[in-house]
Amino acid sequence: MALKKSLFLIVFFIVCSLQAQRIAIMGAMDEEIELLKEALKNKKEVNKNGVTFYIGKLKKKKVVLLKSGIGKVNAAYSTAILMANFKIEALVFTGVAGGLHPDILPGDIVIADKMVQYDFGQLQDGTFNTWPTRNLVKNNEKNTLYLNVDADLLEASKMLSNSINLKPVNGNSPKFYIGTIATGDTFVSDAIKAKELYTNFNALATEMEGAAVAQLCSMQQIPYVIIRSCSDNANTNAHTDYFKFVKIAAVNSAKMVLGILENYELK
């Protein structure tokens, strides 16, 4: 009898923990969430459908932390499992990206005000036309081509950029940029492609997960923001620069997330 009661209490506690209102924090790779995982208070680990979630507190906020995996499909899958098992008040995606703006240096931060999926569309006669995605929740209606992040989270990120001290990269203090981030299932290490993304979408950075997460958050009306620390310039040196600067970029991304959590108030 005592054993059954203990098991019931354990299950009850786990269910209540999952249903508590939380801020979700996502990164695509271990490096992008490791520092946040180390800082997590009252950490508990839960596995759901192959995705490992770390629940606890950061800056006195209840959070759930997870690694999405690399690429749009993994990111969408992880986000779907997250939403099915947790009550999410807001979502912050953190990690590294390739800079596209000509002035961006490794270590600089790009705060997205909108996201675009650059590789979804039609290729005809050598020309690629980007399509908007579809919203299954709203009778398969077209989404806007550019998905806007949450205004309050964006404002909190902007305010933080004026006061936070980040780790220098190659002696340079990171600068902040606010604008479009382009998502596609390609690690861009080609100067021509990088220029194309900057020109066609006015994108400041490129990565492989953000717009997929943005699409699901938009469909479920969950406030979100995406913050990327640039590890490279998406050119021919991108692969080398990535491994050289990814750890520093991840440190600065983590600092940004902690700063947002400290200043963001749940509605």
C-alpha cells in the first residue's frame, strides 16, 4: 500500500511539473544549451518520444530546456513534442548562425525581428521562387512569407543589448544587429550563396532551424524570439571559423538568454 502511494505521488509530481507554465529554451546542438543546462536550478530530466527535456529554474523563472537537433525537420519534431507535453508561455531559441551582413564579425549577435524559410518554394527554368508556408490550424491558409517574432520578447532583447557585457571575440566586442534571419537545410559556406540570401531576403544571418520553430509557434500562438550569435560569415571560411568560434558564440548566446529571463515577465 505504501509503495503504491509513493508511486502515485511520484507520477502526480511529474504530471504537475510538466503542466506548470514554463518558458521554453531551445538550441540545436549540445554546445548551444550546455551552459544553460549547467545553470539550471532544481534540474530534472524527462524523456518524451526521444527528446530529452531539462526542467527547472533559471533566473527564478520556470523553464524547460531542450536540444532540438540540427535541421528544420528535427527542430519541428522537437517543438511539436515540447508543445504536446508542456504548457509553454513563451519560447526562446538560442544558438549560433552564419552572418550575412557585410559588417558582421564572428561573435556578433543577430536578434530576429522576423524569420523566413528560404528553401521552400518552386524551382522553374533555373529560377527559385520562395513560397509562404501553410497554416494547418487555419484551414491550410498561407502564412506570411516572413514570420514576425513576439513584440514584447523583441523589445526585451533590444533593451538587453544596450546593457549586457559579452565575451570579446578576437579582441572585438560583439555588436548587435536586429533584422531578418533566413532558415534552410543547408550549412552555408559559400560567399555567392551568402550574398544571395542577404540580397534577396535582406537577411542578416542564416541557420537551419529557426523558421521551422517560428512556424509552429505562430500556428499555436506561442510568443517566441530567436537570437543567434554568429560563429562565421557563411563564406568559404565558414567551416573553419565555425569550429574556431562556436564555443565563444555559444557563451554569448547563453548570456543573452539569461538576461532575457531576468527581465521578461510572464503575462
